[in-house]
Amino acid sequence: MASPGAIITTNDLCIRCTGRIFAMEGHGMSNTERGMSFVQSEGQQGRIIKPVEPVECAICHGIFMQLDLYASEIAQRLSKYDFSTFLLGSTFPEESTSRESMIQSSYGSRGESIKKEFNRELGKLIEKKMEKELDRDDPDIMVKIDTRYMKMDMQVKSIYIYGKYRKFNRIMPQTKWIKYSDVKDTIESVVGEELNHLTGGDLYYLHGAGREDVDVRMLGNGREFIIESCNPKSRSIDLARLQEMVNSSGKGIEINDLSYTSRAHVRRLKEEKHDKVYMATVTSDRDIEKESFAESISGINGKVIYQRTPLRVSTSRSDLVRERKVMCVSIEDIQKNSARLKIEAEAGVYIKELISGDNGRTNPNLSDLSGMKLVISELDVIEIKR
């Protein structure tokens, strides 16, 4: 391990930090053993290297003598959590890492950083102390250590639970909107509060496969969702218990088919597009005559329609014209000025505007085709085709 003409002295380094300069050499050796080998090799060449005590080292300042202290503190903090895997990250003073980088560069960049060795050695202690596994790819908990102040931050991987929900009332949004700021309960809050009661988490987020309007019921086979619990203390909960808690809450929603999933599933869920079947109650400004109304419906039945972003959502959606298909519309019942229609349409069709026309922003539309002023008074999603 002789120096290739190094120009930076190592006389202010301890044995360990000296050996770390050559971490890529001497397979099976510790950095302390490499340091001793380097000192002996230099001595044989007439160059005397005098390593300092660890607390006087310009790079580590004796931090490796405190590994047990760090491990005990981390183990105490992690004991509050239910987890299987962990990962460590660390921050060292700029003056230490810069000096280390310059020294290692002058010796051919054959070493490893103090961060890497510190994380590795501390990780071994925690693995042994807690009987947990270090995982570099997808740990349950990430511990970040700022060695300048012995400060530790825990980043706990969220829990993701997949399921389907049905909503039986017409006053509950899927998630909190400023528009509905006076509404206390949302599907997100009803499921999320019960979930975090079981996990000990703090925040929660609902990721839905689309959403229905606040006044639309979600019936039939339900809408897929993933509920995320942030900073959970417990990672293993009884999903049947969660389902029972939500379904018996009296909030007007029901969940089922729960299972654990991952963050990657959230993106896939949001990208999926499924046709939907609706039951709509349509109200006219006058009595509806069945035969002529059925003829009007043929103008949208199986047809492609063009919808400009509806006025009611224009402040939150891009102003675009979307081309969508209406698969089938059938009359279920007519009573005076009211009709019940079953509508199957491609994902993304604005059903309310398909009926009302939205001041000409949807074409064709049933109001124009029938010559009547039509609005949807009640709308339910009764099936999602998947």
C-alpha cells in the first residue's frame, strides 16, 4: 500500500481513517488493518507516519468510538415501530468530507467515504441488537443521522391498502375540497381515520381510480381505491377489523376486498380507464312522451360525442374538447316529466352534460335532440366495467 507520490500528509489522521484511503485493496481486511499495513509499508520506505488518536483525527473526530451510543439511541427510537427492515444515511461536517476527498484523490481514489463505513458498521450493530434486516432497496424505516449534532430523523415507509368502496349518500365527496369546506366527512377521512387508529399513523391519503361527484352515489361493484397511512407505528393490522369499523360507522360508505399493496400500485390504479354504467333520473320542463324520447335517445346511443370541459369544473380542469363514446342508453321508466335512463359510457364521459348539453359544450346531447330542457336530478354509478 505504498503511496504513488502523494502530496497530502496523513499525519493528522487516525489508523482507521488512514486505512480507509485504501478500502478497495486488501480483501478481507478491516480499515484499521489497512491503516496499520500502510504505516508499516511507509516506515520501510523511510517515511514515518504517526497516526493520531481517534478523537484528534481531522476526519472522524473519534466518531467510531461512539457507535454503541448511536446504536442504542437508534434502537430505542425504533422500538416504537413495528418494522422488519431499515436503512441508514448520514451527514458529516463539510470540512471532514472535503479533506477526506482530497487525501483519497491524492492516493489514487482507492478508498471509501467515512459515510459509507459509518453506515455499514452502525448498521451491523443495529441488525444484531434488534434482529432486523438492513435493506438498501425498500426499507420500512430510513434513519438519517446528522453527526454534527447527533440529530436523528426517522422516515417511515407508508402502508398502502387496496380496496373498493361503495357510497350510499349524496353529500359526501371522495376527498376534502375547498368547494365543500363545510362538509365534515369524506370517504378519505372516514377510511383514513379508522386506518390510522389501527396503525398509529398521523396523516393519510386516499388515491382513487377516478372519482364521482359529491351528489352521485357509488353502487354496484364499487370503485377501486388505495388508502395510505403515513408514519405508521404498526405495519400489520387486521384488515377485516378495518373493514368492519368503516362499514359499521354509519357514515354511508362501505369498503371490501381489502389487501396490502405498494406505492407502485397507486400510479397503475390512477392510469386505469374503465367504462361505467349509470342509472340516471332525468327531469324535463314538460311531460316526456316515450316514443319521441326514445327516438331522441338514438342520437346518442352508440355514438361518439364531443365534450368541452364542463363549466362546473372549468376552474380546476384544462379547457379541452374530449372525444368519447356512449355505448348504450336505454329507458327504464317514464313518469310524467321524469325518466330513468340506464347509460353505459366510456371512461371520462360527463354524464350530466351529456343530458343537459352544458350550453352547447357537449355535442350531441339529449336536450338538443329532444327539444326539451333536461337535467339529471339523481345519478348513480351502478357498475364499473373491469
